[in-house]
Amino acid sequence: MTSPENEPQWERQLLEKLALAMLQEQRVKRRWGIFFKLAGLSYLVAVLVLLVDWGDTETLTDGRRHTAVVNLSGTIASGGEASAESITEALRFAFGDKGTAGVVLRVNSPGGSPVQAGIVHDEIRRLRTKHPQISLYAVVEDLCASGGYYVAVAADQIFVDKASIVGSIGVLMDGFGFTGTMDKLGVERRLLTAGVNKGFLDPFSPQDAEQKRHAQVLLGEIHSQFIEVVRKGRGTRLKETPEMFTGLMWTGTQSVQLGLADGFGTVGSVARDVIKAERIVDFTIKENIAERFAKRLRADATLGVGSMLGAIGMPDLR
């Protein structure tokens, strides 16, 4: 019988070679596994970089003359893409760029917060005074109503499409009354306040005539501010009619006839024919994906709380 010491040398060498080959194969598989994982991760990062707008707020130009464009799209409200903060920041970048020959504010908005619209309006007038060599033109696409028009009248000129909808110079405060429904369901409203008007226009209580009168005073004052802004912005171009400040809207063609707008044009035509700088650079501030998600959560939470509490609407330029 052969002892381990006397085992043939070639068998031991063969076993060692097989063991080493298996180890080497495992190492190779491990390396390829790491390689493919890294390659997959790199591909994912590349796709995200190419497809996702990460919200860079700085627009770099080479100093050549261009038309700077800022978009005002959607409802004008704090925390949204059409907030005063994002629009005014974009306008400051646009006016401050050394290659800017003129600025176009592209408007497609139903309106929104009178405060937010007022902030943007005032900032436009400030920037026009600070940079007198740079003109700002509002170009209306589908809709420029209420708060959107409040902003637009700060421009040097307003251009529209013949089918654009323009106007709605008025203010609203909306809400609901549930008292009849509560009576039918046998639900009793228990509201405790410190201050007789703390439950101002509470939708679950009968409407108070004095509170309604006070709300109308508030709306009337904001409406007067809106009218004053329009008259100041449009000046002698405005052809006032009894219906002009009632909240009605007009087509682009009618708005030109009424002096609410100056003529017909698009971003491209204004850049080419008015500003004389066909090269267009977009200075709009775009939120990154994380900011959008966070704001969406906040908006949903606010909507849910507002629905549960039945909160009344704030004054709205829509």
C-alpha cells in the first residue's frame, strides 16, 4: 500500500494545478462582476446627467449679443416654478449678462397670487431703470390673464398671437359653504374663537354679512391696485372701456385694438425684428429633481390640510 509520502508526484502537481485554476477562475469572475457593476452604474449616471435637469441656475454665455428669454409659465405662486423668487432671479441673471441685447418674458399664465405678481412687476421696473440700455418685451403665448397680465404691463411692449387670451383684470376670493349639507347630515359645527372675526368666512358656518362686506373691501382695494398698475404700465396706449376692468378677457386681436397689447409677435420674431439679436439664450431658473419632489410633497400636504380644515381662499388674480 502506498503512503502519502510515496504518492506519485505528478498526481499532487495535477491537484495543485486544478486548485490554482479554480481559484484563478473565481478571481476572474469576481473581477468581471465588479467591472459589469461599475459599468452599469456609470451608464446609469450618464443617463441621469443627460436626461435629468439638475437645476443649474447660472447661464454661461460667450459674450456674443443675444436675446435673453425668461419663461413665466403656470400659476404664479410662492414655492412653484412661477414664483416671484425664481422669476426675479432669472431676470437679474438675464439683465446682468454682458451679451444681453434685450430680454423677452414669455408669458403663458392664468395668474395667481397678487403679492407674487406684484413682486415680479416691481422687479422688472427696477431692472429696466437700472439697465436703461436693455429693453424688456412680454410675449404672450396661449394665456396672459389676471396676475400674468399684472406682470406683463411692466414690460416696454407686449406682443401677442391673434388667438391669445388676454385680460381678466379683476380679483377673486373663492370658497364653499357647507351649512345646508351639514344640516341634512345632522352635523353640528363647534367653532371656538378668541376674537369675534377669527373664524372669518368659515365655510362650515352661516355667512356673516359684515365679514362678507369686509372681504369685498379687501378685494376692492387689491382691484384698485391692479387697475392703477395697468394704467401706469400702458399709459396713453390704453383705450379704456366700461368693461375693461370687470374681469373680462379678450383675444390677442382685441387686446391690440384696446391697447392692452402692442402688436403680434413670437419670441423668435421679437428677437429677430425688434431686439435685432436672433441668438436666443434661455435664463429660466429650473428646479432640480429633488426640489420638485419636495415641493410636490409640500403642495400635496397643504392641499390635504386645506381640504380638511375647509380654509377659505386667499385673494387671487385669476
